[in-house]
Amino acid sequence: AIRQVRQGTALAFEPLAEAADALAASLASAPDAMRWLEAVYADNAPAPQHATGVAVRLADFGRALGMAHAALRELALIGLLADVGKIRLPDALLAKPGILTPTEHALVQTHVQLSVAVLRKSMSLDPLVEQGIIQHHERLDGSGYPHGLKGREIGIYGRMTAIADCFAALITDRAYARAMAPQDALMRLYEWSGALFHEPLVEQFVPY
């Protein structure tokens, strides 16, 4: 899949859809699956890839909110696909250890549009799935990107993905920041809720 995106060829959608469906089914039948996954990787490296972690957390988030299987599948797809556009960006940029320049930061932000472009070339996504991908870096106060949406302009999938994606990033070692403990990352989300994230959803987010 990575080679396909870098070469500009279409992605095969069916394997991704099947993976999302299987993930949703597993979480529906085993509500503690997220805890099991965290336990497995607590003492073993490498940790799950970011996309996989976001997909699992999103599907589990939806399950906790009582969403139907179809919604869990959509959420898992959003998690798997939201950052696919980053493959089109230079590796050196994504791995830069210091603070990005304004130009570099703007370039990284284009991964959202790149993701949508890649996916539209490859498949026909449900509008809600595409909306969740487009909106996963939007913030309630309008400080997010790519469109600077505010409040109710951000859909439920966009709000949920913003929370799960941010949490997954905070607990992972990145080029410019060390990983936080899950409890500290969750507290950070609470601190940012209301301004950046939808507070009632943050209160329902139990990521481990």
C-alpha cells in the first residue's frame, strides 16, 4: 500500500474495508480488546503503527458510545486512512527532530488534502468517512486545519477522530517529543477540552 501511494497508483480498497469490518466485529464481541492490545504492547516492541492504534481506539470509542456495527466500521476506516497522505511528504520532514518552520508546518498540514486526493483516486468512500478524514485536525475554537472549522461545523466523526488521533500521538515517541504516559495524555485532553475538543466526548473517551 505504501508503494502504491508513493507511486501515485490506486489503493486496493477491499482489503482495507475487510480489515475495518473485522476490527469492528472483534471489538463488538470482545469489549476488552483495547486493554488486551495495550497489555501485549506494554512489554513488547515495536508498538502498533499510529494508524492501527487510531483505528482500534476509534472503533472502541464508538462501541462505548453505543454505535452500531456499521458506524464502528466507518470509524475504523477513518483511523486507518486519515494520514495516508503523509506518505507523499518527505521522510526527512516528518522525522525532523526540531521545531518546524512555518513553511514546513504548512507543508505537513497538506497531508489532509493529500489523503483525500489519494483516496478519491482509489475508491468511493462513504461521505461520513471522508468527512471524518478531512476534519480530524479541526478544533472547536477554529484553530485547526485545513478549513479552520468551529464548533458545530465539525461533524461527530471529525470530533471523535481528533480526540483519538491526538491521544495516540501523545503516547508515542515522536521526532520532536517523548511519549507521555496514557494517564498524562488523557489529562492533557481534559485540559484542552471545551476549547480544542468536544468536552462530552472527551469524558466518554476511555482509551485503555
